[in-house]
Amino acid sequence: MRAGLLTKKVSVFHAVQAVSKTGAKKSSWSNLFGDGKVLHARVTYGRQSMTAKNGNFVLTSAITFVIRYYSQINEYMRVYWEDRKYRITAIRRYPERDELQIDAELIDE
């Protein structure tokens, strides 16, 4: 991995479930590495397309993030970059190169 190519700052968030006093479950997102911590990444844009969801047309955008290798990152997490949330769709792990490639798509909310 060439560290000089990792110029963008991203955050990885994981789901945290809390149970209230009444027994209701509530999910929230928390930074995997602690508040305010960012990872350096190389960002590559993928395909963009318009898809129909529930009768509305929605722009879907795919992106690939390349970061240093972290074994605790999985497909159930979210990547935040430039005030946008991305759903992880696939992860390619290359521990011998100290590299993790994350394929993600923009969450349209």
C-alpha cells in the first residue's frame, strides 16, 4: 500500500443497540474507532444510475474506499465521507498488502 495515495478522510460507524427502561430496543450509530477519529482513504468513483423505488426515481451511486487493513470492519457497518452515508456492499481483504477495499453505495434518505 502506498500511503501517499490515501488523501481523503472517512469514518467507519457500527450499529449500537440500547435497551430502554421499558424494554424497547433503539439502534444508533457510533464511530468504530472513537469520537472524531478518521481513517485516511483513497476514493474511486464507480457507477451511477437511476432506479425506481416505491414509485420514485432515486440516484444510486457506487464508490470504492481503499484504507489500511482493519480486521474488525464488516459489511454491517457504514462509511461516512463528505457528510454522506454509504452502505457497505462488499469488502475485499488483502492483509499481505495491508489493504482493505470497501465497495459501498450512497444511502438515499
